[in-house]
Amino acid sequence: MRENTPLIPGAPVQNSAEHNVHGWERAGSVATGVLMIGKGLRKGGLFGLIQVAIGGIALARGISGHSSTKSLLERGRQDLDQIRVKIQRSGADLQGLKASAEPAHGPLQSPKS
């Protein structure tokens, strides 16, 4: 399944930046949602209602091609990657400062604990 192909024929194509669920994951969400809604309706009661609600969320995720939870996790991962890059850059800057300070003052030694 291509990224810009709607899951339902005739449905409008959304911007690919909004899609973060693709291919088999998307089809699996639709199938799981339909199954859970069916089982929840047959079961009835509070647990059936909960199953219908969860199935509806999975179905909506598959049809829309967007998962807010997955988006949030990806954003958190990107933030951690940016922090890692900043730490590595700071380490390289410190090494450069140490290297430029050694000719002026001789070898630098770390303080003893």
C-alpha cells in the first residue's frame, strides 16, 4: 500500500506528514478494530463497552492513518536525539578548549578527590 493511497476507496487523501501509520500496521489496526467492536457488541455489559471503545480507537487509527500516541513517542525520541547531539557537541567543544589551554599552561590534570 502506498503512503498517499487512502484505505477506503474514494476517501480524501490526507497530507503524508499527518500519516504515521502505514502498510500492514494500518491494515492490522482496521482489522483489529472491527474484530474488537464485534466481540464487544456480542459480549455486552461494561467489559463489552470497553472493548467496543478500544476497537473504535483502533479502527479510527487505521482509517485515518494517524496515531497520536505514536506521534508523541516519535517526538520524544527526536527530543532525546537532539539532547544527545548537544551533549556530544559540548564534549567536543570541551576537548577543544582543553587542547588549546594545554600549550599555554602545560598539561592539565584533573583535581584529586
